[in-house]
Amino acid sequence: MRLRTLLSIVSIIIVCGSWALHQQSTTALQPSRTNLVASAGAATSTSDTNNAKAGAANLYPDPALTPGAVLTTDAATVCAPGYATSVRNVPVAEKREVYAEYHLAYPQPAGSYEADHFISLELGGSNDITNLWPEPALPRPGFHEKDVVENYLHDQVCSGKLSLPDAQKEISTDWYAVYVRIGV
């Protein structure tokens, strides 16, 4: 719990500093979202400064608990066969902590929730606790539908149609808007 609090404080400091720099250089056409990216291998937080979403609030994690975190922005890395499997590592103790933060018992009945990566591993997301949340399957859209978006964006990145940072931004800004746009 203390580590999560410390990470949250550090993330807030980084986001505030980056937000101020972003505000100095932004234009009217640029989105109001700050996405901080460190060197590959370092978990990095994202913070949404625009709360307008395409879907209901229950479709998204609590941004104070799960702002998102990025492990890599290198498309070649995430497009390598087996990448996501090779980096997937969320111990049960971490899942318990995530569920507790959201006031849920762990485990939940099979298939009702998954400890989801807000920015998926397939899109360079991190296993860091700031990128995890207990996503429900129901009501729909739920984690199955978000998985469709993750796969779609991964395919777009790996086919060269979308940059990995842009895909990370899309999934963390409003994954449901992407789901509606692709018309699944």
C-alpha cells in the first residue's frame, strides 16, 4: 500500500510538471492528454486531463488508482511473436491488492472479472499496479469487448497503420470510443 501511495505521488508530480510544459507548447488542435514515456523498460504513467468519454463511467478504471503505465513504445518489440506472453507477470498478491483498491474481494467468480491491463501488454503496457484494474465482463461492453479493441490496435500498429504511442493514447484515452468506431 505504501509503495502504491509513493508511486501515485511521484506520478502526480511528473504529470503536473509535464502538463505545465505541455500547456506551454500545445495548440488548439492537439489533444489535452499528457502521455509520459520514459526509456524502454521503465514503467511510465499516463493521465487523462479530458474527462469526456464515449461510454459510461463503469467502462473505465478509476484514474486515481489506474492512470495507466507504459513499458515500451517500440513497435518492433510489441509486434515480435510471443512478446506479451514473455512480459506477462502479475502475481496473485498484486491482483489481490488491485481488487482491494477497488473494494472487491479476490477472487471473483470465474469469468466475472479479470485483472486487466488498462494499456494492454500487446500495446506496450506495463505490469505495474498503476496499469491494472478489475474489469468486469458484464454488463457489456466489458473485458471481452476491450480485448477486441486491444487486438485491433495491435494489428494496426504491427501493419504500420498506427504508431504505438498513438495506439497507447487511444486505448487509455477512451477504449470504448475505438470500439464504437471500428463497429464490432
